[in-house]
Amino acid sequence: MTGSVISINISEKKSERKKPVNEAVVKENHGIEGDAHASSEWRRQVSLLALESIKKMQEKGLDVNPGDFAENITTEGLDLPALPIGTRILIGSGAGAVIGEVSQIGKECHNRCAIYEQAGDCVMPKEGIFLWILKGGKVKKGDAIQVRLREELQEISKLMDE
């Protein structure tokens, strides 16, 4: 499966909408440099949400865009919630690719966010996924995203050794 990066989004503080940037440095076992959610303390280092999920909320009449759900990377062309935990995701190509492992699908919303208050629903808790970063690098808008299931992990191991 292949998709693409539509938007890269960061925020300096937690619990706020993220703002788009053209590219970002992703650190191994940390996340996106400069983002409030990046940390080596947990395995939810980078969050992804599909543009297709955002469009569902737009169809409900909400004025929302990439980053408004506090996702770090907005994707297109991938069924993110269908990916099993442990799936490896490559963002970019070659030795410079960022490699992450799906560590969580969805999340519990402890407080109702502004999106939920507006629409009575939010897609991030059900359709967003989280990555633990195995290999850092640089991510930019338009990068290809490749999904690799367990049987393809040998090729990824080679990339990590480069």
C-alpha cells in the first residue's frame, strides 16, 4: 500500500490545533522536532490522520482542515485504522526515509475537544493512528508513504542498517 503526505503539522503546546509546515525533522525514538507531543517517554510519538477522515467531518458542515485534529501528519490514500499494530510505515524514500511502527490505533478522548463540541463527533479517536519512530529523518509535504506488513520487514531492516 502506498499513500502520500498531504500536510505536516506541529504545535508548541498540547491541546491545540496544529499549524502546517512544509517539512520537519523527525528524531528516532522521539517524534517531530518542535512538536509538543514528541517524547521518548511514550510510544505515541507521531500521529497520523487521513485526509479522507477530515473530509467526513467537512461533509458534516465543519470548517476543518489538516492539523485541526492535532495530527502531526495528514495522509491520503491509506486506510490508517485498518493497519495492525506493529505495521511499519516508511515516509520518504531510500536511506533518508523515516521509519515508524504503528503503536496505537485511535485514542481515548478524556476531554471533549472543540471539534466534538461543534459536531458531536470527532474522527481522531477512532481513525487516527500513532507511530513509534524507529529511524529518524526529514519529512516533507508530498513524500510517499509506504506500508510494510510483517512479511516485508527484512527490506526495512536493510534500510535501518544503512
